[in-house]
Amino acid sequence: MSVKRRAWYPPPVTKAELRRRARAAWRRLDLKALSRAVGAALLPWLRERGFRHILLYHPLPHELNLLPLMEAYPARYYLPKVAGKGLTVHPFGPLAPGPFGLLEPTTPPEDPRVLDLVVVPGLAFDREGYRLGHGQGFYDRFLKEVRAATVGVVPQALLFPALPRDPWDVPVDHLATEAGVEAVKRPAPGPGGLLD
């Protein structure tokens, strides 16, 4: 008599574990070279689409620095600022230390409806545009309300086929890596409008 063995599947990797792994991977990357390469990939894409009001971010030490885009591409630039559990939008200007070690703008807030592009940092992204952030939900809450185009910026080394996601996670529309900018790949709806 043969005994049926159950297939063994490893436990799912948690977001916390993925954050730990992603932070370790970021430490091994050449951030200056990757920042230049992703910025160079974004530049023709920005020109082609003609964005005029762009939300960037002031990078943390482990994030891509895309602030040089402000010199290379003429537009009105904004930075986010942590306000309670959300983000507010401020014209680029003088900076001061804020929560989480971020440099934040001191300029008055503006209506986020002025934006036509939001550049979104992350520890990692997947091919469907879902982001692994730092776990506070600031960008998810913000992106849920904003109607601008969105582009996640990430090195190819931290672009995964899929990431765990929660119902409140909001994907970006495009992904920019050192290889270029692409629209995200979302599954086609199956019969009856359900995802396969």
C-alpha cells in the first residue's frame, strides 16, 4: 500500500521579512549609478508625455535620488510632507527635518489635484505596480485620493514578479528602472469580470 505524501509548500513570506531582505539588497547597490540611470530613463518619458506638475520625494539614504530631474526637465516640482497619517503636497522650496529623518518642505501646502504625475519610491515593486513601502501606508492613502499618473521608481534588482498585498494597497501605473519606463502588467479580467 502506498502512502500519499502531501506536497510541502514553504510558508508565505511576510511583508516584514521582505522589507528586511529589500533593505539588505539596497545596501549592496550602487545608488549613485542607479539614480543616474533611472533618471536618464525617466527623462525621455517625461518629455514625451509633457508632465508639468510633478511630485518627487526627498530621498532617504537607501532610496534613488531623482532630484537632479528638476534641472534636466522643466516643470513645477512638489514634495510630499507627512501630516498625521497622510501626505500633503508642497511646492519645492526650503527644507527642514521632519519625522522619520526626512527633509520636508516648509512651503505652504497646495491642492494635490494640481499634480499630473506622482513619482513613488519604494523598497520594492512587483510587475503589477504594487509597492513594498516602509509599512506606514502614507503613499497608499495618498494614491487612493490623487488622480495623477503614477510611476514607481525601483532598481531592477528589486522588481519582483509578485509581492504580498493587502486590500488597501494601491498600485502605480508605470515602473521606471535603469532599463526604462514601462506600463505595469495587470492580469486581464476573466469570464464574468473575475480575475483568473
